[in-house]
Amino acid sequence: MTFDTVTQFEQQIASYYNSPYAIATDCCTHAVELALRHTKVYAATCPAHTYISIPFTFKKLGIRWSFEQNKWSDYYQIGNSNIIDAAVYFKEGGYIPDTFMCLSFQFKKPLSLGRGGAILCDREEDYIALKKMSYDGRYGNEAWADQDIDTIGYHYYMTPETAQMGIDKLPTAHLRATKQWSWQDYPDLSTKRVFCA
């Protein structure tokens, strides 16, 4: 098994969502982080009712941020960006153009791979840049030592084994997509002590 398997999985996910490109990652949180880094977001908002890793990521990156009361369903846009947290959204043809749409393949999700994520995007230059960022600055199958690395990478790539599992499960994943997730599935993070200091 090689990283061609990851490319094949990316192409299938892009096709399923009707997105020009998909970058496979090791999790949705890292997909969001890469999108924030790539688009150079310096200030942002997120719903008070979301998964806790999103505001933690803002803190990690030194982004000025705040909570907002947003009664979202399926997905939400990170304020002051064109990044969409679509971790709980699994819909054929569901890509929203001109966005960086971040997906999750965590074990509770319809495409359940145990761990994994992806970023959907429109432009080839964004695909290449994000692919390099996810994969230690590398691009393609050439050995990293033979490449002139020009990008800081973050070791957030999806393994070929996880990608193969995704290829195998994708044709029937829609059968698990029975729940519509919303803000009501998450606690109010603004009341958590870690964010009250």
C-alpha cells in the first residue's frame, strides 16, 4: 500500500461532496488548524456550542477569538473566515463553493474510520499548499530527502491504511447518516472553567 491510496481516497471524497479538491488529514481538528494557518486568520468566532478542540485550536495559534450564540445545524462557518466546520455533515454534493470545508471521519461519524479528516477546497494551488502543510512539507511520492522542501509541514497526514478503509466504507456510509447534528448536541463551552479565566 502506498500514498497513491490516499490520493485515490481524496479524489473519491471530493467527488462525493462535489468539490474540486480534497486534502486528507489525520483528524478534523488538524484540518481546521491547517485551514486557519493557510488562510492566515488572526481573529475569529465560533459557536459556544461546538466541539472543544475548536477554541483550543484558536488558543494554540494565538488567534483573537470569542464565542457567539449560534443555533447551527449540520455545519457552521468560523467567523471572520471562509472555513466551515462540517465535522458532523455527510451529504452527497454538499460542498459549499469558495470555502475550506473541514470534515471528520471519527468513529461516531457516518464515514467511520476511527480517526481522520479532510479539507474540501476549490483551487489547485490551495490543494497543493494544504497537501504540503499536512505532509511535512512534502508533495507527491518522491522521497522527502530528494525534494527541495519549501513549506513548513505539520505531520497531519492520513495514512494509506486509513485511506483504504475510507475507500472500502464510502459506498455504504450514507446508510449511517441518519442523524442531523446541531448546536443542541454540544454543551455551552463558555461556561467551562478553562474558558472563564
